[in-house]
Amino acid sequence: MYWYNDEVKQLEERKIDKKGERLRVVFYGSSSIRLWETLETDFPDFEIINCAFGGSTFSACNWFFDRLIVPLQPDCMVIYAGDNDLGDGRHPEEVLINFNYMMCQIEKTIGSIPVAYIGVKHSFARQYLHNSIEYTNSIIRDEIEKNHPNCSFIDINKYMNPNAVMNLNYFEADGLHLSKKGYEIWKNVISNEFLSKKNNLNTSHSPDIDI
């Protein structure tokens, strides 16, 4: 994981103010989050902290969880990871294992906070992974419904690809990363399906173990 160290160190060394009255929402994952330039202004009612780092896999996010997430003690989290795992040739079941491990880390070190997991997006650059993406999202959604009552699954493809047709306007020229219009979709979906549901954002910072 050494190739992530420089970026992770920069994230660690940022000055983060003490918690105010607004709920602290940490966004975590790969470049689809890291490159979201308007993230803080898109959700002005919350204290938004972007802890994503480029090229990260789910396993990398788990590896650096103690360094990046635990010190922040978020009130809730939004996670996007798994895209690069599949792109690197990992199987959907491996993504599921890493998802469960992250949920376990959250529960043990932060508590039963609300979490939103954004399903792996379809993209033009990774059309060859269509079936793997569909299966990954399916098994993670099932896992959330069965075992993670504090987690919400956000089916981003339902909004980005209505009728299973991808829209070039939602992507940059590389066909993988999101454009401003793509982020507008993400902002609206996350707001409507997660952050606007005030009753679902009651937090419980009661970790299972001391750290």
C-alpha cells in the first residue's frame, strides 16, 4: 500500500476544525469521490470532509481506515469503493468481503452511525465489467438488507443509466470519471436518498471496543 502513502499523508495533515453543530459527514473511497470539487458546497447543511484518495481499492480504504477515518469520528459516512477492485481483476465476492470488513471497522471504532454505500457505477471505460458490476451491487445490496440496518444502498445506476443506457454527458473524456453533470446526479441522489432523511441520521457513537 506504499504507493498511496503520499496522498494519505496529505489527508492526515489537513487541519480539521473541531466539530460544530452541523453533522459531520465523511465521504470515503476512490477518485469518484476525490475529484468531487464541489462536494462541500453541494451539501451546505453538513460539515463535509472528503477523505478519498486516487486509485484506491476497497482493501486500501480498509488499510488506511484507522489513520484517516477514526480520528475524525464522523456522524455518518458515504462510501464509494469497489470500482477499482473490479478493474484490477478482483472478484465480486472479494469486494463483498472488504465491504463487510469496513462495516465491522465502523461499528467497532465509531459506533452505529448511518452509512450510505454507493453502488459501483457503470462507465464507458469499464463496459467489459458490466456483469461483474451488476453482480457486485446485487450481493452487497442483499448483504445490507440482511445484516446492516444502519447502512443504505444507493443504486446510482438507476439514475445515471435509465433504461440501461449510459449518458456520455455524465463522464469526462476518459469515460470513467464523472463530469459536472455526473456529479449533479450524485448530489441529488445522495441528498434525496440519504442526507435529507433526518430521521435516519440519528447517530450513536458507541464503539464496541476501545482503540
